[in-house]
Amino acid sequence: MRKQKESGPAGIRQIAEALGVSIGTVDRALHGREGVSAKTRERVLRQAKKLNYTPNLVARNLKLNRHFRIGVFLPEQIASFFDPLRAGIRAGALAAAGANVEVVFHSYPQLGQGDVESMETHRWRQFDGIILAPGQPAKVTFICQEAEEENKPIVFVATDAARENRLASIAVESVLSGGIAAELLGRLVPDRRQVVVITGDLKIQDHADKLRGFAASLATLAPHLTMLPAIQSHESARDAHKATSRLLKEHPDLGAIYISTANSAPVIAAVAESQRAGKVQIIATDFFPEMAQWIESGQVFAALHQRPFTQGRMAFEALSRFLVQGCAPERSVRLAPHLVLRSNMSLFVDAYSAGRPEPEF
């Protein structure tokens, strides 16, 4: 008795045999070329779906020598966040090495400053697709409009600009991050004290959303805490240190700080200099080697890791699949932040030691 072949995805030949048409007809119908009637194309597509046919567009692109170029525009500051994000994009590109997709990186000073200038200088229109961290949405509106007109998909990463034309957005769940920080501080500071959010720039959607989530959770879960006006550091180490030092002098009753960006070092330094380390509770953002020391020493209670490596990898995968396979990604992907405490910090330290910015879970 002949052994029956295992079932699997059908090929063009099987579709042609099932319909009694030529292989060329099936190929033209599947790839939208001329020379096939609408009725025949419909029959082919129905049969392809019935036989679980998936076109190997990667192989087809290689055969046709199709080559795609992705332009990546990301800030230089803050390196502890954006360097792992770049590493995630590189990892995604390495995993898709056979898909004929080239990645070209360009940088600008910091989030919301110099992004449009960098895109214009490096001729963003030459790329088939773009990955961008949109610091100030209003400044990139015209680029998004032109990119849509020229069929050049844009994927936002790290923060969103929901009203702009973009293929997809990959970011951490910012409102949730702010809410977690508020709930933690409500437990850490049981008496009536003041708390403050030190952020980057509230024109950036990610920063504004974290503040919104923090304020909402504080009002419902920790009404005994009084929220002071948020401080915008504009990702400047000098401004963050100066503002924190002034804050500590003016508010001796300050109980806690939520640092909603990775620009945490100057804030933590100012608290230590005031001799209030461990007395003013701190929830920080992201995890990097220096953060391990601060959590271990008790200067920082916890860090909400935004998973930049995963964000970068997913942004590349979403854009490259669209370019190569025509698969439209989910328009808005929001990752749950990782809560880093002293008890689970070894997972993150070990990941860094192994060359991975994030644990694999």
C-alpha cells in the first residue's frame, strides 16, 4: 500500500490541476496581472483559499531581484532606550536576511528635535518605508501626508501620533505605565504626602499619556496623595537635575517621584545630594546597568521597562512584512511594560550580560 502524503499548503500546480487551467493562468490571477478574466481570477482565489495556498513572496522577490530599503530615523538621546531599540531593528533585519530588505539608520539630537530636518537632509523619499519616533506630531504631518501619497509606509515606534497617516504604531502601553506607577506609590507612601511626575515633553504623546494614566490612577487608588504640577525636563540632564533640586527645597514634604522617561540619572543624583535617598520614593522608567545599582541600593523602588528591543524588532517585522508580503499589520500595538523590582532584577541583569537588552518572556 502506498503511503499517503501528508497534507500541507498547496502550490500553483495543484490549483491549476483542480481547476483545469494552466499554471500561467493561476500565476497571473494570484499576482493580479492582466490576461485573466474577473470570473477566472475569482475561481482561482477561491480554490487557493480552499487548498490553503500561501504565495512565497519572499522567494518571488528574490527571483525578481526586488530590493527594499527601510530608512530608520531615531534620536541619539536617550541612548539607554534608543540604542536597544536600534538593536531590536537590527535583530529583526538579521532574522529576515533572505528577504532582500536593507536598513539604513539616521539619527537626530533628541526626541522632538531635529527629526524632520534629518529626514529632509537624508532624503526620506528614497526609501520604500520608514521607521520613525514622532516626537512632535504636528511637525511630521506634512511628511506623513506626502508619504501616503507616494505609497511609502511609515511605522511609528516608541511613541505614537494617532491622528497622522501611518501604517502602524509600536509602543508601550503608556497610560497603563502611568497607572501602575501611581498605584505603587499609593502603597509605598501611606500617609498624606505630595508626589510629582518628572517627564520629558508633554507635546510627545507617550509622555502625555503616562501623565494622564498617573493622574487618573492616583485620584482613584491613592487619593491621600497630592499631585504637584508635572515637571518637563525636555530630556536635558542639566534641566532635570536643576528642577529636581529646586523641587526638593521648595517641598520638604515631598513623598515620591515618578520619572516617566529614561532620563532618570540626574533626578536620582539630585535626590541623593539632598540626603533624601530612600526617603523620597522613586518609580523610574526603563532598565539599564546603572538602574540595577539604584534598585539594589534602595534609591529606586522599581522601574517600568518599556521593552525597547522588542519595540524595534516588532517595528521592523511589521514594515518588512508589508513591503515584502503585502501583509497589513495591526495599526496600533501596545506592549505591557515589564515591572522591574529587586526580587526579579536578576532576570534583567542576566539578559544584559548575555547581550540581550530584555529577558525572553
